[in-house]
Amino acid sequence: MSEASVERTLGQILGELKGIDDRLQRADDSGAVVHRRLDEVSTRLSHMEGEVDATKQKIEQMQAVTDDVVKLRTQAQGAGTVGRWLVRLALQSSGPSAGRLASTRG
């Protein structure tokens, strides 16, 4: 083999090695980008977990208020029912016979 042929073969080998080195460098850069993006996603997920927890606590507080309102509404309905029964009882007791008693007393 001549010296020119050896130099040309070495040049080709060096060119191939340079290409391999470039591809490895791009792979490393790409891997770094993937890791950076994963870190960003992890950070965002942590923030979302905190927001979900805060929202859950607010909903639990609202549920307590809702339960109280339902309880008060039920009590008001019960009071209304008692009131209607008292009115009916009063009307029945102040019927025609009650009117006669009042006129004989007066």
C-alpha cells in the first residue's frame, strides 16, 4: 500500500470517527433536554398536587357549610309543619262552638 492510500484511509477513518463523535454529542444533548423536560414536568406536577390539596380542603369546608344549610332547611320545614298544625288546631278549637262560648261570656 502506498503512503497516499494509507493517508486517505486514515482520513476516512478519522472522518467516520468525527461523525460518530458528533452523533454521540447530539445524543447527549438530546438526553439532557429530555432530563430537563422531565424535571420541569416533575416541578409542575408538584405544584398541581399542592393546588389539588388546597382545592380539596376548600371543598371540604364548603361541604360543612352545605351540610349546615341542609340541616337548617330541614329544621325550618319541620317548624313550618308544626306551625301549620298549630294553626289548624287553633282554627278547629275556635270553630262554631268556640264562638258560642265567647258570645255567652260577653
